[in-house]
Amino acid sequence: MRKLKRILSLVLTMCIFIGMGSDIKAQAQTIEEVAKLEIKVKGEGTVIVNDGYSEYSLEDNDVLRANATVNSDLKLTVTPNDGYLISSVSGVDSQVGENGNSRIYEVSTKLDGTFIDVSFEKETKEEVEKLLRSPNTGQVLGLRDRAMLELMYATGLRISEIINLKLEDLHLTMGTLQTLGKGHKERIVPVGDEAIKWVNRYLEEARPKLLKQKRSNYLFLNFHGNNLTRQGVWKNLKAEVRKAGIQKNITPHTLRHSFATHILENGADLRIVQELLGHADISTTQIYTHLSNKQLADIYNRAHPRA
């Protein structure tokens, strides 16, 4: 009986090892199915890589090199710094979303390697001008879009503030408008002459045709005479960006960034910009102040008595 127990124990042990051997072999096969992953970032911006377990943050000149399991799903959140735009993103499968000024991409790692390059470029005033001139102002919707883009760039309003503007909020003869920002805080914002010109043209030539027989106090209307939605603004802006031949990622928030960056570059006081943007905390406004080394050197040379 004792001998039989030893034999059964030996058989059982062999079965356990055979089972473990199968598991080890299967695991080794999985481990072998890895391939090279390389993500390079160039320019002023941030790339957050999420593999479902952890996140990695990459910035200018950073390179992530790793061995990744084949067919792993990665999510990349690509965000330019203020005053910069996403120039190009290569090696990803698809763009799956946008959040503010960020783009979200997905990629499944490949057996022959996955190589992703992300680059950012400084936004230029010339590109903003190109966008503003893009709408066909000979058409009703084009005239509306020109007025809206001019107003967004002239005031730095948020997209939610733009679509909720009403006729009674405009005081164009005084060169201002009023808006209700975050926290239901009202503020008065100056409006430049160029924006006033296009808004007046829209009010006279285009808005009555969009309104048709309806009644609405909203400033910007869609083709059916209803107030323009966030989705409508995004869709129209993307169409104008493509038409202008601009390859960078421009969003409604980009024009707000441009407004703040450009007036700061031209000497506006940070506290004034805070009021214009409707920021409760000046630290939020300070993100717009990073200047290039050349700009800092130019300011130093102009300002310091012994420079």
C-alpha cells in the first residue's frame, strides 16, 4: 500500500510538472511576441502615453524606447504648449477624440515595430490671418463665419461664451461687448474695429437671411435659424482650416490662445489679460507668458540700462 502511494504521488507530481511546463511554454511564447516601440517628441508640447496600466509623459526632445507586446493598445494624448500647434503626428492608427487643445490618438503595436513621431510648431500671426481670410464672405454662412472668427480672435472669448452671445450683449458703438463667463461672472470686453466691421456686416447682410421667419436673440445662427452649437462651431472651423491649407491642429481654443499670446507679446499687462480672459486666478493667465529665448533677450536688451 505504501509503495502504491509513492507511485501515485510520483504520477501526480509528473502531471503537475507537465502542466507547469505547458504554462511556462505558453508564457514564453507570449513574451517572445514583443516588438520595438519608439515614440519621439519634438517641439513645445506634451505627449501622455497610456498603456492601460501606467502613464508616461514625454516633452521636447524626449524619446521613449521599449519592447511592447504585439497588438497592445496605446492611447496618446497630444497637447501643444500655449502659443504652439500640433504640426504632425505619424505612426498612429487613428484620432479618436479632442479635448480642448489636445488630440487623442490610438495605436495598436505592430509585429514589425511601432514608430511614432510627434512634432509641435510655434503658431504664427500669419496663420491666424490666413484662417480669418478663409471664409467666403460672398455667401451667407461664409460671412457669418468670418464675423465669428474675427470676434473670437479680437476678444479671446471661450467657445461657450461665443455661442451664447445675444444681441443685447453687443455695444459695438462703444467698442465693447458683455459676456457671462465661468461661475456666472460677467465681464466687459473691448472689441477691435476689424471685428466690429465684420459683425456689423453679418448683422445687416447675413443674419436676417438665416433667421428667416423665426425669432431669436442669439447672435450667431445656423442655416436653420437656430443658435449655433459647439459642434457647429467646431465643424465650421475645421472646414475653414482645411480650406486655408493649414496643416496644424487649430481649435476654437486656439484663437483664445492667440488672442492672449499676441497681446502679451505686444506689451499688454498680465493683469489686464487676466481680466479680458475672465480668469479668476492670475496663475491661469501666466501659462500664456512663456516667451522664446530670443524674445527674452530682446526684452532684456531694451529694458536693462547696461544691456
